[in-house]
Amino acid sequence: MTERYLRSVRLLAQCMQGFERHSNEHVRRFDLTPPQFDIIATLGNTEGMSCKELGDKTLITKGTLTGVLNRLEEKKLLERIRSNDDRRSIFVRLTAAGQQLFETVFPQVIAEGKLLFADYDEQQFAELEQQLTRLKQRIDAKGAA
């Protein structure tokens, strides 16, 4: 690698991929795909939200969102409610079974992820967050330009 920054980018990507592999392993034990878990985790402990808001809050692309919602609806884990005011607007919320699954799965996935950071102290978290925030701001600024 001739460019110095490529080592850092590669390491960052490897960390994210490894974290996702670790997390997804636990999600799949509950017969969920990572995008399905993302939806359940986002809707958990809420009254629900519009599809647009859900798309904005998750890492799922709009084209993929409909299929994920369809499969969760087939599993009877969420329901879609069409707005009376705007027939194009759809409200999505977890069913009782979906909320129960969230309450079971979410704490376990969080606990497993937390193990990866078990030896971090407050200063190390602050330093990591400072550097990641700085990088994100630069990326966002370039994206807005």
C-alpha cells in the first residue's frame, strides 16, 4: 500500500466487518437476518413510526426495506397501518410478539457486543469516539460539498 491512510481505512473496515460478524452470529440464533434485527431494534420500545422515519433511522436501503418489512410481517412480528390522512403514508410498529422478541434478543446482542470493549476505560472510549467523530465530520463535509 503506497498511501498511508489506506492502512487505517483497511483496519477500520476490518473492525466493522468483524463486529458485524460477531453481532450477526447472535442475531441469527433467533431466526433473524441482520436487517430484520435492525428493524426490530429500531422499533423496539417505541409506539412505531412511518416507513420514511424507519428508513432514516436504520442502515437499510429503501429498496431493501419493503422486503424486510414483508418478511417480518409474515412472521407476525410487525404490522403496517395505512394513514387515514395520507394513503401513501404507512405507519409500522411491532406486534406484541415482535416486542417480546425485541426484549429477548436486544439485551443479548448488546451484552455480546459489550464483551468486545470489556477492557476499554473511559479515556480510551473518549479517544476512540473523538477520532471517529473527526473522521465522520470530514466525510460528511465532503459529501455535502
